[in-house]
Amino acid sequence: MQYVSSRSMLSVLTSRRGRWFVPFAILLALTLILTVAGSIAVLQAAHADEIGRGEQLAKRLCAVCHLNPGQGEKTGPGTIPGFVAVARREGQTLEGIVDWLTSVPPMMPNHHLSQDEMHALAFYILSLRDADAGQPSPGQ
Ligand code: HEC
């Protein structure tokens, strides 16, 4: 059965009437590829944009506590982890950071962040995962 149907498919493709299908299929495939590639590019641009906004916010609001050169993990109660260390925590996620900020933790000033700002900050913090620990924002 399988054989018969692929045979007849082939004969449609190679028949005179079926030939229109080949350029059509190629065009369709190309359109699909371009659409997917395009949306990936748009998504990446949106990401970069978000990281940039997060960075600006972080430098303005969080830097005194979290972006000091060489700052690592918390070393005890009341001490502050650097953002690179926060980003590298095992199992760290965007949601994890957003949840932390949403909870308005009492050890941090309340910056009255919007959901958008929290997301941008979380994107920025996670982007530091591969940063040199001593330089929280490479290339900036
Ligand atoms: C006045 C200092 C201060 C400022 C400013 C500050 N934080 Fe914090 N932050 C802390 C302290 C202290 C902790 C550690 C709390 C703890 O775990 O005991 C912390 C922890 C965190 C953590 C990690 C929580 C964890 O998993 O350990 C994140 C994420 C964070 N802050 C994000 C931010 C962001 C984003 C900003 C800026 C909008 C900010 N903080 C501004 C003091 C500050």
C-alpha cells in the first residue's frame, strides 16, 4: 500500500499536469524557512533589547549592592551576592528571578518595579552567566 501510494505520488510529480507542484513546493519551503529565520531574528533582537533595558535599570537601581567588581556569592547572613553569582546559581531561571523581585524582599529597597522591568532585569542578570566574574558587564 505504502509502495503504491508513493508511486502514485511520484507519478503526479513527474506527470505533465503535476509539474506545477514542484516549483510551488520549493517556494512554499523557502517561504517557511524565511519566516522561521525571520522570527528567530526578531526574537533575538527583542532579547538584546530587553537585556539592554535591564542593564540600564540595574546600573541605576541595583549596582551599588550587586555589581561590584569581583563580587561573588553571599558569604553569610546579611551579605549580598553579585549578579554574576546570582546568574550562575544552579537551577537559576528567569521565573526564579522575577519571583524574587515580585516578592519585594525586605532586605532590598522597594523599587516599585513593573512586570516589564522585572523581566528586563532578569534577562540582564541571566545574560551575565558567562561573564568574567570580575567584570559583570563585558563589552559595555
Ligand atoms: C541596598 C542593597 C540592595 C539593592 C539596591 C538591591 N538589592 Fe538585591 N539583594 C540585596 C540583598 C541584601 C540580597 C540578599 C538577600 C539574602 O538572600 O539574604 C539581595 C538579593 C538579590 C537577589 C538574589 C536572591 C537570591 O536568590 O539570593 C536578586 C535576584 C536581587 N537581589 C535582585 C536585585 C535587583 C534586580 C535590584 C535592583 C532593581 C536589587 N536587587 C537591588 C540587596 C540589594
